[in-house]
Amino acid sequence: MQHVEMKNIAKSYDKEHYVLNGIDLEIEEGEFFVLVGPSGSGKSTLLRMIAGLEEISGGILKINDKVVNHLRPKDRNLSMVFQNYALYPHLSVEQNILFGLNAKKVKKQEQKKRLTETAEMMGLTELLKRKPKQLSGGQRQRVALARSVVSEAPLFLMDEPLSNLDAKLRAHMRMEIRRLQKKLGLTMIYVTHDQVEAMTMGDRIMVLNDGKIQQVGDPISLYNNPANLFVASFIGSPK
Ligand code: ADP
Ligand code: MG
């Protein structure tokens, strides 16, 4: 279980213009936290800083009360799922799922145990010997998720993981991800530009615009009491 805290986080790519500024935020253990905002608002930048893939220009980032600003990604005990999840085309489903564990030199016996459990939970048991091109889009997405699940990281970061799927599959995968998060007790930070996705999935939602937090709250309070006109029009409630 992981608790994430940000104090006055800022990001500038060119040391002049700030794409994120004054971000104060606390994400609780086991919470499904959604970052939502229009394209270019800074969602991916923020997520990548949490993951350690992007340098933090100012402020303090803590995971479990420990400052991690300069900690390497692999030492942060988290797992990230990207928008354009790439499976290795020449490897089987099983090899794709186990790739990260192999790299971390997890013992074979432990790998086998985790693979069996994960495949069962994700409905992939029958597909383990297939190659990615022999799978549907939804199945491929499930393999990408399984690759994260098998890592047993307590903190998950997802950056628009469903944006390449059609509407029906997207609705289905939303439920699957929610179910998985609850079942494993994960702390989830989930990025989307889709208001419906944010409102249906989030325990709490942070609305971001132009690098600044507009509002943080649960879906009902955002809908009923939007903090400003931007939130009102973005979430779609009358104000
Ligand atoms: P979002 O994920 O909400 O669409 P991003 O975090 O990708 O937003 O981008 C926020 C801002 O930072 C945008 O103005 C974008 O052009 C800029 N940006 C993102 N990545 C880089 C980069 N590697 N170098 C310079 N500017 C970047
Ligand atoms: Mg993005």
C-alpha cells in the first residue's frame, strides 16, 4: 500500500516556462485517484515525475513519507501502464508477462506461481502460448495490464491506458481495472482526458488545466459544487 504526497511541485522543460506549478496533493493508500484535464494540461508530465521518468524542477515528492525526488524509477516500487502499451511481437503472452520479472531476476519458481495467479485473474490462462498478433485488441490490453499486475507493485500509474480501444471495450476495461484495483488494494493514479471515465472510475478526481489544479474532490462534489467555470463546463454540470 502506498501513500503519495506532493508539495509545491513544479515542472519546466526549458527553465523559463512552467508546464506545472504549485501542485499540492495527497493521495491515500488504496485510493483510485484520477487526474483529468484537456490535452496539454500537464497530466502525463505529472505522472512521469511520480514514476521517476521526468526530472522534478521544484517541490517535494514523497512516497510513504520518504522523499523520492531523486530515486531511480526501479527503486520506487511502482508500475506504470502507458497509452501506447507495446508488447514484444516475437514473444509469447507468457514471455511478455514475465519479461520484467526476468529482468529483475525473480526466481523461476516464484515467476511460475505469479504467472498462474495473474493469468487466472486476468482471464489469460488459455492464451499464454499465443503471440500478440494472434490476440484481439482487448486481449492485448489485458496482457499489458497483466505485465503490471505480475510485478505486485502496490502503486499503479496509468496514462490513458484505454484510449486506443473502441467504446464498448473501453467500458468493459474500465470495470475490469476498477475490480482489479479493489481486489489487490492498489493505490491507483489514473490519467485520462475523458470526463466520463474520470467520473465513473475515480474515488477522487483532480481537474487540471494549464498546469494548475482547478479542483480536487469526489465525483459528486465536483458535479454539484464545481469550484469555477472551467470545472463546471469541463465536468458538464450547470453553473
Ligand atoms: P497532457 O498529458 O495533459 O496532454 P503533457 O504533460 O504531455 O500534457 O504536456 C504538458 C505541456 O508540456 C504541453 O505544453 C507539452 O507541449 C509540454 N511538454 C510535454 N513533454 C515535453 C517535453 N519532453 N519537452 C518539452 N515540452 C514538453
Ligand atoms: Mg498525456
